[in-house]
Amino acid sequence: MKLGIIAGWTIEGLQLALDRGFNVVEWDYNIGNDPADLDAKKEEIKAFMDKNNMSVSAIGRWGPDKYDADWRLSMLNLKIRRLSLTSASISVLPCL
């Protein structure tokens, strides 16, 4: 078992985890965060993580509205979830 810490999906967030002694991180995409930010920088983030022997143990998503005012699935929320899953699943990110 590896112990990790919640960290940002930026080089600064990853460096903070390393500075605290963790090489395993969990990323949370909460309200106001856009997974497109991760998608745009995934190669840079992967290189940093590979260099520092880091991995992602989980990707969480907390707080978004899953339904719109008419109780239909929120298309924005689905788009964000798909981006999150795609970023994690295409083997660009080193997941445990």
C-alpha cells in the first residue's frame, strides 16, 4: 500500500506533494476546476511525474450539479467527467 496526498494537477501542486514526502497523489476536480487545464498540460505533468517516480491513486469530482433545472443530465458535467476519465485512462498519466 502506498500513502498519498491530495494535490493539484500542476507542477507546483506535485512539487508540494514531493516536498512533503509523498510520491502518490489524488486529484480532485471540484466546482470551478476545468479538466481541460490538465488535458492541455498532460505531457508536461507526465514528464515531471515520471522523473520523480510519482503516480495518481485517484481522481475525484466533488460538488457539481449532475442535473439541470429541468432534471436532465447536465451536459457540462458530463463533458467534464469525460475529460477527467480520458486524461486518466489514455496511459498518459501514471495511475496505480
